[in-house]
Amino acid sequence: MQTFEKILFPVDMSDACTATAPFVETLAKKFDADLTLLHVLEMPPGYFTDWYGYMALVDTNAIRDARGNEFEGYLKDRFPGLRVRRVMEEGDAAQVINRYAEEHGTDLIMMPTRGYGVFRSLLLGSVTAKVLHDALCPVWTSVHVEETPAASAFFERIMCAVDLNESSVATMRFASRLAHDFNAKLWLVHAVPGAEAGPEKYFEADLQRFLEEEAREVIAKMQKTAGTAAQLCLGAGEVSHVVQHAAVNHNADLLVIGRGHATRTLGRLRTNVYSILRQSPCPVISV
């Protein structure tokens, strides 16, 4: 069983966080997890020559009190029957989130990507990007694109994106345990190099067939090691497009990907993590 005993839900009290709350509630109830709502107060930047000048013009105590009162009432009736703790801290949001998660043994961080509007759809929120880069535990992120069908808070169809390196074995196991817990159908998806490798006239069909056959053989061995037996979907081309296409075709409720960390060697999948998150039609858990 995949266990999330402690879930951290960083909230800025935006509409994006409100939309994320049903998913948080689903996972917290499923695993009977301790849920912490963390609000990070970032004081407005001051264009002052010294700290005393800033303090003289900005009533920081009033800001703290007002934000604290708002936070106490935010989603007050959203998580009935759950063990909920509310924590407000000050500082850089991403740093506070990652530090809190590490110090308190958090098993899962859940947060929106804040991808709204034509321009913002090209970017991840800076806080989310920093958390994804530095967090030691899995990170759940919401659908990033603005126009998408309403995602289900119940996971019946799970897709796991895999590379051909050993690190994907752990990702497979993670996805398999999660699928077992939710009695969900599990698929694997892998992208082989395609048109992105060069003009089609230079990309031989025989080579593509070889890459696909090799991928099937390698992933079959990895599944044997992982103890999984999920159906494999192969596609040729850009990783994020292949993963998005597979998730749409299988109507996936959740996508699992291997995020890795900055100190690890990056594979083809891991270098496309942000693109996958931006284009995924469903929420993503990055492990």
C-alpha cells in the first residue's frame, strides 16, 4: 500500500487553491492522513534604504492579524472528519514550504500550478517550480492549462510516464501501489525519439522500429523488476506531447512521473518535467 501519513497543503487562499481542495480531501481521507494547511506570509517589498524606514511606513502587525484572520476562516468547513492543522509562517514561500515538509516528515505536498491565461499557461508559478525542484517528497500539482474538462477527484485511471533508466523502476512501483489503493487501471507511457530527431527524410523507419522494440524489451525487464504488469503505450516525438496524447486517449485521472533531483543525472523524461506539467490534461504526482 502507498502510504501518505502526512500531507502538506500550501495555500495562498486563491481560487486555484480552492479548486485543489477536493483532491486534497480525497487523498487525506483515503490514507487517513494528518493534513497541514500552510500559509506563508511574504511581506510586501519595500523600497527603503533601511529596515527602520520600512517598519515606519508598513504596519506589519496589522498585515499579520488580517491575514491570520482570513486564513483561519479559509476552507473552514472543507475537511470534515480529518485531522487538520493550520500553520502560518513568514518568509520566502518556496523555502518555507520545503523546509517545513522536510522538518515534519511530509509524505506528499499538494499545490496548484497557477496556469491561467495565454501568457501564464506558458509558465509554472515560481513557487511551484521551486518546490518541485527542491522537495524531497512527492509533489502533487493540479491541471495547468486553463481550458480543460473538470478533473475527477477520484482516481480510476492512472498513467505513469517512464524513461529507460533504472530510476523509473521506483516510479513504476509508486504508481502501481497507488493504482492498487484506488483499484484503478494503470498504464505506462514512453516516448521514443521521433520527428524531433530531425527532418523525417533523415529519420529511417527501420531505426524507429528498432527504438520501439528496444523500449518494449527494456521496459518489460523493468516491470519484472518492479513487480508490475501494466499495459505500455508507446509514442514517437516530443515527450510532453506523447504523454499528453496518451493521457487524453486513456482519459487519465492522474499522471505519475519521475521528477528526480538536481543532483541526479537527467534522462529524456526528466528534462521535460515542466513541459509535461504544463500540458497534462490531469493532475500530476511527481516523485
